[in-house]
Amino acid sequence: MGNDDIHREGEGFIALFGFLTVLFSQQTYAQQLPQGPDQAPFPNSYYPFASLVNITSVPQGYNITSPPKYPSPWMDGSGDWGWAYKKAEEFVSKLTIPEKVNLTTGGGWQSDSCVGQTGSIPRLGFRSLCLQDSPLGVRDTDYNSVFPAGGTVAASFDRNIWWQRGHAMGSEFRDKGADAQLGPVVGPLGRSPEDRRMWEGFSPDPWLTGQAGAQTIYGMQSAGVMATLKHFILNEQEHFRQLGEAHQFGYNITEVLSSNVDDTTMHELYLWPFADAVRAGVASVMCSYQRVNNSAACQNSYTLNYLLKGELGFQGFVMSDWQAQKSGVSSALAGMDMAMPGDTLFATGNAFYGTNSTIAILNGTLPQWRLDDMAMRIMAAYYYVGRDKHQVPINFNSWTTDTDGYIHLISKTGYGKVNDHVDVRGNHGKLIRDFAARSTVLLKNTNNTLPLKACDEKFTAVFGSDAGNNPDGPNGCSDRGCDQGTLGEGWGSGTANYPYLITPLDAISNKVHDEGNGIIQGITNDTATSQISALASQASVAIVFVNSDSGEGYISVDGNEGDRNNLTLWHSGEDLIKTVAAQNNRTIVVIHSGGPVLVDTFKDHPNVTAIVWAGMPGQESGNSIVDVLYGKVNPGAKLPFTMGSERQEYTTDILYQPNNGELSPQDNFGEGKFIDYRGFDRYNKTPEYEFGYGLSYTTFEYSNLQVDCHQIAQYYPTNRKSKKAPTIGRKPGTAEDYLYPTENFDRVQLYIYPYLNSTDLKASAGNADYGEKSEDWLPPLSQDGSPYELPPAGGSPGGNAQLWDVAYTVTAQVKNTGQVEGDEVAQLYVSLGGPLDPPRVLRGFDRLTLAPGETKTFTANLTRRDVSNWDPASQNWIISDHQKTIYVGASSRKLPLHQEFSTSNIGGGGDDSSN
Ligand SMILES: *[C@@H]1O[C@H](CO)[C@@H](O)[C@H](O)[C@H]1NC(C)=O
Ligand SMILES: *[C@@H]1O[C@H](CO)[C@@H](O)[C@H](O)[C@H]1NC(C)=O
Ligand SMILES: *[C@@H]1O[C@H](CO)[C@@H](O)[C@H](O)[C@H]1NC(C)=O
Ligand SMILES: *[C@@H]1O[C@H](CO)[C@@H](O)[C@H](O)[C@H]1NC(C)=O
Ligand SMILES: *[C@@H]1O[C@H](CO)[C@@H](O)[C@H](O)[C@H]1NC(C)=O
Ligand SMILES: *[C@@H]1O[C@H](CO)[C@@H](O)[C@H](O)[C@H]1NC(C)=O
Ligand SMILES: *[C@@H]1O[C@H](CO)[C@@H](O)[C@H](O)[C@H]1NC(C)=O
């Protein structure tokens, strides 16, 4: 790495001129500037974050930064990682420097079978690690399943579904020979409703996302594969995340987007689900493309060293998103452990790690303890999920679904059998059908339009391209980069090839034929207006399928560069609904989308008697919706986001145009904590359908809220030092030891190796800036392996263990007051009471199945963390003095039960808190 890296390096430490931490004190609203010998406050770039909660925009030219944090914490086996640490230590202690380097770098784009694949250690019979997309199924192969998207199953509010889905997906990855599944996604959280990746993740509510993420990880890792939690952090839009992509779309920026956020919002919103995932033992975390507070996310010592590895005590490894790495030694020192896919840019044959890492060890810029820690984290994660017991040979190839192909496509070598077409689907089709049906949200149902009875219905008509096939086939568009036919998943790398796709029209036709003698006809041409009117007027019931698609930023579909341009329906869905509803007074609307859509034009139409949100349901789409429409499954899901009546009601939006000249666009998260329902509630906006909303074919009643408090001990900030950084195994040798092997070595062109071309380090690095000004840019403490201070909120995986002390048990009675069995997701919200707190935040839920007339007890535990606020001054969680209230009910706005409670039981006070 050289000068070039300096400019890309965490401005946190190089830009001493502009360094500041923005601290915001909950109690006083005062801003504080950090004190420190080398940290001169720079008034010109200072921005008063206190007013950010008041939705104001940050003036142009202000550079928001966060402080440099070094050294990079070394893993120590804390939490339940002790045994994995021991096994890793045993393995890593045998390794040479190039062998360790091999573990930390991919071989380059298209160098091997998987989308990412590390080097191997042939001497010990250790094969390279295979990392494979996507969060909803095995990407780029065949005989795999397509599961409902994360943002769809979030609506189930069902921990069992999340675990089972994780486990089933993990089994498919395992049986294809993959070591890591690149998922789940908890970032983006879903700051803006147009954000494309909302469907890949779970929900803009961090508590719900944390629960869904943790269960998914438990499920995946129980199948014996490593989960990879994406994308760390603040990757809240597609626009400007990558330079090449931005240039391709005509934006002349010189650096990628910077997402800028204050410390409190970081903790109470965006970091929250990552903490749950780390606590659940996630094996790896992928750092994202964009910058965070003006420092590259994969080279950001504040987010990687301090937040993730320090405060959250993360024990696994950090891998880069594909081409998100911007430097070598700087990235390693800032906490990035594995380079993916390994080359600087795709197929260049050059690498920031690889040869450069070996050189950096020899020239002393990369301390051995850091390389050892990188290798330890990778191997501990490998053992932690049982890869040593579950690994099977890689039996597919990402670059072809043919049987034969190149093993190393990068160099067009190794032609032969690359795909065994192993069918890994098991019974997953059945599960998928069930998961999607139980994630379907009933938004409107007047006059008991639903459920339908196939045997009684004389004439069923189905409308919309979203009900039918993609004429080019279910996988007809590369990475599903089009919106043709029914929408079962979005587009981009977060998808997988369909084994089949059951369309709604097919499934409804089958249902009608199987169970009755009715007429069933469909029109999948959205613009055949006169035919649509004619058919709608004949039918006894009309079902209209509409959608809204989104996907990853490297593909633009109909002018949507990943993120959606608006929240309206695609293919003029509103017009289609209007045309049908004008003719038919039992019009049912089914929406497929990855996030909110605007429903105001048809929601209150008297002839639209039912509306259903079915998300992105995966391969069994038609069967799942039939199960709901015809009542086999009584809908019990709830909206995992808010549907407003216009986009301006949301406090956030995508930054669609660069706002900083031709420099790095600056996206200031000025709305603070107030995204989605937190914003609607704070600013008294009435949504069309609120977060947590969803109907059933039966009805429920809530009663008898009870809050039982538990005495829990005083909170002790973690106040200890780590051990000294261990070095593991042999001392580094000399350059001669690490030259390219001359015998028995079949070098693959453009492949990334750990070896040197010559003993001249500069020549081997092939970098004009080699050795330049290195002393100036190595950040203070970055090479220091002596014990470091653990952050006060840290101490074990997920954070300070006392944060999970259970302080309250909340119960309420839920009764099924209708005629049929049904599920109700009882929800618990808490008001933390402060003037800068959202009116209510989700802090508990449970999905109960109730027979008609049956009453069950809803129970939820509240932890210390659940009733705490982040305090930037003490860098810890605190319990404020503000009056707190618990609410229980059926949605974020239907909360029939509430009770104020005291926090005197926490930290040794009295116990009369359940007043
Ligand atoms: C050490 O090696 C790294 C990797 O090639 C290089 O970036 C750096 O400039 C070198 N530093 C010195 C002091 O030679
Ligand atoms: C070492 O890293 C530099 C960038 O810092 C890159 O230009 C060079 O190609 C790399 N060397 C090798 C051998 O990959
Ligand atoms: C912000 O950064 C830009 C680019 O580095 C620089 O030109 C500008 O002077 C900085 N602004 C402030 C207020 O520091
Ligand atoms: C935001 O702050 C300005 C100026 O301090 C004030 O006039 C305005 O009412 C505030 N807006 C809201 C929504 O609180
Ligand atoms: C590094 O990995 C490559 C690719 O798998 C392999 O050819 C090479 O032998 C490995 N090097 C060492 C030192 O194990
Ligand atoms: C970007 O730069 C190119 C070449 O200089 C120019 O043709 C184009 O108009 C510019 N685009 C924008 C959006 O400024
Ligand atoms: C419901 O049914 C009643 C009687 O059949 C009818 O008068 C009314 O218009 C219907 N309401 C709606 C919203 O369709």
C-alpha cells in the first residue's frame, strides 16, 4: 500500500485537521467535543448533532468523521468460543506465513468454483474455503431452493420459521459444499422505504431485525455452515456505493457515498441487530461498500475495531464485500480479516493482501500478531460451526450450470467436470409454501370477502402480469434483473435460480379445478384494458396481482438503479386495479413487493373488498397465496414496516443525486432514530397501515396486563484490559522462504498467491508507492500488541453481559373471539419517556395460535438493554429518569393495554415497580 491508500484511509486518523467526535448527551442536549492531545477540535467542520433529530440538513462542505481506534482487538475465545479458540490455536500454530495469508485472501474473481474462495493449505490437507451468495438460497447453481426473502419472513414474527428457514438454507449450502452462506442481512436496516435491500434484510425495526437475524444464524449454523452477517454498516442505499457503478450511470463522483450518523442513532438503531447477531455467535461479518462518517467501511477502525470487535466482542472474522477493500495494511490494521474475492479489482491479478501481506510482515508494517489474529478468527469460526465435521466436496460451479467447465475460469484452465447437479432441496418446497403463507399480511377484508370457497365460486377471474409467468422463463433475466411475470424475489446477487416457480394463476386454476366446477380465467397483459373490463364484469370474484420490484445497484430495471424511484406500483398497477374494480364489487388486490407501496388510490375503493401483502414469497408463490386466499392458512402475519400514503410522510429518502460536487456524496442521517414508525409516531402522521398491522379471519381481544419486575444487580461498566496480543506459531522467515515454489507447482494465471516474485520486496510488491511515507500514515497504536482497555459497554459477544439481565416479565391475556382458529402476534412496545425518544419502540412479541374462544397468556421478558438509552458521554447504556410505559396490543397503533413502570428494581433499588 502506498500514497494512494493514505487518501482512502480512514480519514479518522489522517484528517487530523477535521477530526471530531460528535457526542450528544441525552440529558442536557449539550454537544461535547472530545479532548485529546492529537485531536484538535475543528470548529468549521463541527456540526451540532443535537438538532439533527429536528430533521434539518447538514450544510454543504462539513466533513463528519469518527475517531481512529487502534489497535485491532485480537480474539480471545470469550463467550462460548473458548473451545473453538483452542482448536484454532492448535491449527494456526502449525502454519507458515504464506499459509496464514492464504486463509485471509480469496484467489480472485472467478478463480475457483464459488463466488468467493480462499487459498488452501495443501501441506495439511486443508482445502480452500467456499463462500457463496445469497441470503435466500444457494446462488448461481441448480437443484437448489428459493426461499421467501428476509423482508417477507420478517412479517411472520415467528422465531420458529426463522430458525427453520435458516436451517433449511444452511443444509442446502452445506450439501453443495459451501463453507459459508453470505447472509443474513441486517444492514441495510431499511432506513428509506425505497431502499432496494429492504427485502434482503428483515425490517426497519432493529429489535425485530435482531430477533430474526439471531434465529436465522442459529438455524444456519446448526446445519454446519458459517453465517455471514451483512453489510457492516449503514449500507442504507445502493446509489453511489461503488465508483464503477456510479460512473456507469453517469455520476461523476470521485469517492463513494459516506453515510454519516451520530453515536446514539448508531447504537439505538443500526448497530442494535448486529449486537444480537454477534451474541448469537455469527461466524463472520461482511463490511460494506460505502463509507461511514467519511472512512471506508472496510477500513474503518471506529466501526470495525471499536464497535464490532471491541464493544460487541465479535470473535469471528470480517470479510470485505466484493471489491469493497480499498487498501492492504491499513485495512488489516483497521480490522478487516479476509479479502474478497481477493483481487484489487476483478480479474486484475493484483491483491491488497496475498503477496502484499507477506511483504508487509517482512517489512514490519503488519505485525505478526495481527496476521495471526486474522487466521485465528477464520479458523475459530470454522470450528465453531463444525466445518471440520460437515464439509463435503464443492460440487457446483458459480460460473456455469453445465456439467463441464473451467475450474479456474479466471485463466480458462482446468477444464472438466465442475457440476454434479446435487439436488439439495429435500422437502424444502413444502416448508417454503408454509413459510410464505404464514408471512402473508391481510390488510383489508370487508364483508368477509376472504377466505374464498373454491366450490361455491361460480366465476373466478385473475388479472395482472404479476399473476403469470415470465415469458422468458423464471430465470430468464440474469440475476432476475427484470420485472416480468410474478415477483418471487428481487434482483441482484441476493437471489438464487428458481427450480420452478408456481405462479398465482396456475395455483388458483388448479384450486378451482380440484375443488369445484367453477370458471377460471386470467389476463396477464396489464394493458389489455377492454378485455380486462369485459372479464371483470363477468366474474363473481376478481383477484388482481400487482407488484413493485427492487434490487442490487449493478442492474438498472426500468430506470430504477437498484433503489426504487418511487413507491408506486409497477406496470401501472393502480390503473389495473381501477379498471377491474370499476366492473367488479368483489375485487381482491394481492401485492408482491419488497417494501412499502402506496395504497391510497385503491385502499378505500368500495369495490376493493380485500387487500393482501404477500412480499417476495419465493418458488411456491402461487401455492402460498392460494393457501391464504382459500383459508387453509388463516393469515397471522403483521407488516414489518409502515405503509404511508405518500413518500413525503417518511422522514427519510434515498440520496439520488450527488450532493457534494464531484467528491464523495454525503448522506447525513439527520432524522436520527426516527425512521419508519418511529418517525410517523413522532410527527403525528397517520399511516395507511402501520408497523405491526395485520388482520386475521378471526378476531382477538387483549386483557389483563401485568408487569412483574425482577431485582437485578447494579450495572458494572466493563473495566479491564485484554491480554497481550499472542503470536501463534513460527516466527516469520526471510524473503527467500516465501518465493514462488519452483517445483510441483502449477501456477494459475491471475490467481492470488501469498508468494513473492523476488527477494526484492519493492519489486515483488509491484507498487510504485512502496514504502512511501509509511511512518507518517501508520496510525498511533495500530501496531501495538500490548493489552488494551475494553470498552465499558463491551466484555463478551454482543456487549456487556449484564445488558441481557431480565428486569421485567410482562404478561397479558389474548383471546380468540371469532369463529375459527387463528394466529395472533401479540406485541409489546415501550416508551422510554425522554423528549428525544420515539413515542414507542418494539421490545417484544410472540405469535400465539388460538382456537375459537381460547385464551392464552402472552409472555415477554424485558432486559436491561430493552429499557436503556445510549449515552455517548460514558460510552455506555444508561437508564434515564424519564417515566417509562409498557404497551401491549395488536400493532404499533392498536395498543389497548398500557402501564407505567418504575426502574427502581434495577441496580438495587426498591421493588414496588409494578404500580
Ligand atoms: C511494506 O509492505 C507493504 C505491502 O507491500 C507496503 O504497502 C508498504 O509500503 C511497505 N512499507 C515499508 C515501510 O516498506
Ligand atoms: C500490492 O498492493 C498495491 C496497492 O497497494 C497494488 O498496486 C499491487 O499490485 C499489489 N501487489 C501485488 C503483487 O498484488
Ligand atoms: C471537507 O473535505 C473536503 C475534501 O477533503 C475539503 O475540501 C473541505 O475543505 C472539507 N471541509 C471542511 C469544512 O473541513
Ligand atoms: C426545528 O427547529 C427549529 C429551530 O430551532 C424550530 O423552529 C422548529 O419548530 C423545529 N421543528 C420541529 C419539527 O421540531
Ligand atoms: C495457497 O493456496 C493456493 C490455492 O489453493 C495453493 O495453490 C497454494 O499451494 C497455497 N499455498 C500454501 C503456502 O499453502
Ligand atoms: C460526467 O463526465 C462526462 C465526461 O467528462 C460528461 O460527458 C458527463 O456529462 C458528466 N456527467 C455529469 C452528470 O456531470
Ligand atoms: C357489504 O355487503 C352489504 C350487503 O350485502 C352491501 O350493502 C355493502 O355494500 C357491502 N359492503 C362493501 C364494502 O362491499
